[in-house]
Amino acid sequence: MRSRCKRFLLALLLLFPCGLACAAQSAVTPDADRIAKLEQAVKDAQTAGDNGWMLVSAALVLLMTPALGFFYGGLVRGKNALNVLMMSFVSLGISGVTWALLGYSLAFAPGTPFVGGLSRAFLAGVGLQAEGTIPHVLYMVYQGTFAIITVALISGAIVERMRFTAYLLFLPLWVLFVYSPVAHWVWGGGFLAKMGALDFAGGTVVHINAAAAAFVAARVLGQRRDYARLAILPHNVPFTLLGAGLLWFGWFGFNAGSANGANASAALAFTNTLLAPAATLTAWTILDIYRSGRATAVGAATGIVVGLVAITPAAGFVSPISALAIGAIAAFPSYFAILWRSRTSLDDSLDVVAAHGLGGTVGALLTGVFAEKAWNGTTNGLLFGNPQQLAIQAVAVLVAILFSAFSTYVLLRVVSFAVRLRVNRRDEGTGLDVSQHGEEAYTTGEGAVLVLDYSPSGSSAAPLAEGGHA
């Protein structure tokens, strides 16, 4: 009996630790499962938040192209208002299709350090799979809205004189052979990215790129026939103010969306997109009052755009106080460049070079000065112990200018072999609304009386009845 008791007690002693281990395991397993489920829920929520923000951002950036049309459209004469609006609106179609078919692949598919390959041509492999934390197809759409507005920016330099058919041919060529390669250099893993160039949302890729092309286009097409002979005044300044306001609104998606998610970087870029143009607007207004005693509405609209352009490359890399400094500094070179340009032979009609080119260059260089690792987690600029970053920024700016200018000149010459680039004197005098579109923005009677018997460029055309219908 005593032997049995000993064996029983020994068995209990041996089984007790196993029982404790099993009990502990049964307690730990539910906790581990709950933790895993919680982590997955957090990840799913982050993905949903990123997806939602990028959907909104893509829509905001798309809105910027019609906003650009109103900004530009208000600055030209009334007889060209529809034509200028159409130069922005048509980019939504042609540039959007070009981007989906080939542009996205040339910019973001794996390739050489200079251009992407064709593995994503016709959106091959671009589906709902994740690109970061958002669907790949959404990333493609968001980047496409940048291509659409970049080429439309060029139109500000060639308004009131370029044939619309020539412009239609120019759009897809420029997206494919200029915009897409530069986007690849900076954002698609190209040589400027490997060099360490900082361009958060498109100071180099969008604004400097477009401004260099605008300079060349203005030179190739030549001056408007009334330039420096007559006062060419804006026909609708409220349109321009409306466009500037909508551009600022859309620019929150342009800059903060470039963080590719609803994260701390997006919050920083969003904040800086408010502060920098506010500082530029303030400085611009002071300059206006100091110079002429008046604060002009066109000046206010221009100042807003210059500030937005300047902060674009720096938006996610600098502190809010640095953003204020960038905005205030950017006002001065662009303001005086606009005054100087009007006394030259360059008919950059709506000052694309001064606003986007000079503003983008100042912003890109100041990114190399004010970048702060404490805010961006990536790198410091000159003021924080890294002077090399400023040199890298300067190289990126110079390379983009030279490539865009040369390529744009070649493309315009190619287009000129197919169609005339410029309207004739009669069409220019009548206005491009009638000569290029058969419509008028403003009429004094019941219908578009001017277009009844008008044949553009001496060609025969069916007369249009009142109301503008054939």
C-alpha cells in the first residue's frame, strides 16, 4: 500500500510541471492570436486610410488642370479664352491616354538609369496588387495626373498663336519623350534618384521641366503680332483668381499625396503647402505696394502659384518654419523676373518661365539648403551640415533644363513637318476661339454671330448657324 502511494505521488510530481506548461500554453495562445489579429486590423486600417487619401489626392490633382485653364484663360484676351481653356482640358484626354498606354511604363517600369522599359506598356501587370500600401492601378492613376498637368503648363507660353492641331500632336510626344524620362530619373529609380536628388512632388520633374519647354516653345513660335505694340490686358481677372484658388486647393493632393499614404510625411507636406504660398502671397503683396502703391489681384494670384511651385520639391523634406522662409524668398526672384521679361523680346505670354521655372529652381535649390533629417528621416541640407545636397540639387536642375529644352526643340521641329505650328495673321487677329474651334466665349447677341461665314486659314468650311451648331 505504501509503495502504491509513493508511485502515485511520484506520478503527480512528474505530471505537475507538464500541467503547468499546458495551462500556460493555453493561456498564451489566445493572447498571441488576439495580438496577431490586432496587428492585422491596424495594418488593414492603415491600408484603407492610405487608399482613401490617395483616391482623394488623385482627384485633387486632376482638378488642377481645369483650374490651370481658368488661371491662364483669365489672363488672355477674350477672343482667345476658349482656346486657352481647351489647351488645358484637351490634355486630360490625350495626355491621360498616352500615359496609360506607354508613358507610365517609360517612367516607372524597370529599365535603364535613363528610361523605364516596356514591361508595363498598355498597363501590363498594373492591377490591384499592392504598390506600397495602395493598389498599383491607383498609383498609376495618381502619377498620370502629374503628367497631364505638366504638359498643360507649357501652353501658358504659346497662347494666342499656336495652331490647335499642332498642339494636339505635341502633347503625346512631349509626355513620352520628355516627361516620362525625367520622371524616371527622379522617381522611377533613375540616375538622379541614385545620385540623391530630392524632389518630393515635382519641382524638377514638373515645373522646371515644363518651364524649360515653355521657353523653347515661345522662342520657336515667336511673338504675338501685338506684343510690344499694343497693351495686351487680361480679359477676366476673377477667372484667374478662381483658378489660383482651385490650384491651391488641388495642390494639397499634389504635395501631400506624394507621400503615397496618409502618414506623417503627408501631414508635413500638407502643412507646408499652406504656409509657403501664404508667405509668398504676403511678400508679393508688400512688393506690389512698395513698387506701385497698389496690391494687384493678378499679382496675388501669381504670388500664390509661385509659392506653391517653390514648396513642391521641398514639401516633405523641410520644417514648417523653413517652408515659410522658402515661400518668402521665392517671391523676390519671380517678381522681378516678370517685370524684366516684359521689357525683353521673349513673349512668354503668361510668364511660365518666371513663375514655374524660376520658382521651381529656387525651391529645388532651397530644398538642398533647408532639408532636415529630423523632419524627413532621409537627409539634411546645407544648414544642417550637408552642403553636398545643394550641389546635387543644382546638378539635377541643370540636367533637367538642358534635356527638356533640347528635346522640346526637336519635337516642335518634328511637329512642324506635319503641320504649321502657328496660325496665320488673319486667324490671330480674329482670335483663336473662332479660327480654331468655331465658337466664342462671349457673344453680344443670341448666338455666335462671328462664326457664320468664317473659314479658318482660308479653307472652306460649312457655315455655322446661330448657337454654334453645324
